[in-house]
Amino acid sequence: MGKLVVVPTPVGNLQDITLRALETLRTANCVLAEDTRTTGNLLKHFDIKTKLIAHHKFNEHKKLDQTLDLIRANELTALVSDAGTPSISDPGYLITRACIDAGIEVDCLPGATAFVPALVMSGFSSDRFCFEGFLPHKKGRQTKLTALKDEERTIIFYESPHRIAKTLEQILEFIGDRQVAVVREISKMYQETLRGSASEVLAQCRQKPPKGEIVLLIEGRND
């Protein structure tokens, strides 16, 4: 029947990968990869020669039945995204759900997810939090932020560097001058955390626009 194993990969430093993840990638019949070039570099670094097959948001719907047949035909298929854990704001949910519905065994290894270290480094409450992934790029941003205005849990978003200033402006407008943290380039050489009120962090981002992958956290309402 085959088996699908979801394998988290490093969000920054390649040494963050687990021994179990390496063993799975090494022994799998094939690896479904969001970007075969990115995953190819990872496998090359660890001298792993497992076959790579492209599996991304642009083909996952069209090739769903074909991918299921591939998983059934192999003893072990690994699924990876470019960084972090597949299906967490990355491709992976669709094929995982389809495998479960088809009675195919699914496993997920523990490993890297960017928002967890960002949450810890923010200094905000981490016992209860609300992960929202990426905000809508255009339509729906105001509605989403307004709906979160009274959220008492720590709120977590993924954001791109060219939109972070605009997002902080909208937080000021629709949520208020709440305490925020901008955590960028997790586990990489230039890792950085900006903390302060939304207006203070916005001023820092305007003065020196941040680069790289960003996790944005907003402290929950506590008044």
C-alpha cells in the first residue's frame, strides 16, 4: 500500500535537520519536493541520492491521483517543502488528506517550524497562541486584522519583507499600538528580533527595511 512520511527540513542552518529526517530521506524510494533545486542542494550537502519529484502548489491538484498511485507503488515516499514542515503555510495538506482518505499510512517527523522559535524569542505568552499563516495579499487584510483585534492569545503571522511595513501600518490602524516582534532569518547568520510597540518597530523597519524570511508576532489583548 505504501507509506507517506512528512519530513521537516531546516528553516536556516542545515545542521538543524534531525538524524531521523536524514535517514528517512536516504532510505525513501523517492522524495516529493516543493522545489527540486532547493531540496537537491540539501540532499547533495548530506550526500543523499534519492530521486526527487516536483510536488508544489501549481501541480498538486492536477497530479493528485498520479501522486497517490506513486505512493501506493513505493514502500516509502518522503514529502518535503523548501523549509520547515510541509502543510504549515506550504504545500502538503492536500496530499496528506488524500492519503488518509485512501487508507494510506501517513507519518510526520518532528522538526523545524519557523513560528515556534519565533514565538519563544518574542517574549510573549507562549502557552496559548493563534497561528494565522500569511495574511491575504490584498482583499481581506482589513477584515482579518479587525477580527483579531480582541484576540487575547499571541497572534502569529508569516510575512514577506516588502510587505512588513504596510502590515505594521495596518496593525496600528485596525488593532492598535500593541507590542509586536519581528523575527527574521531564523537560524541563519543574520538572525534578528525587533521588539517594541507597533509604531516603534514600524519606525525601525522604515529606517532599515528588513530582509529575508519574517515571522510577525502581536501580543494578545490584555486590558
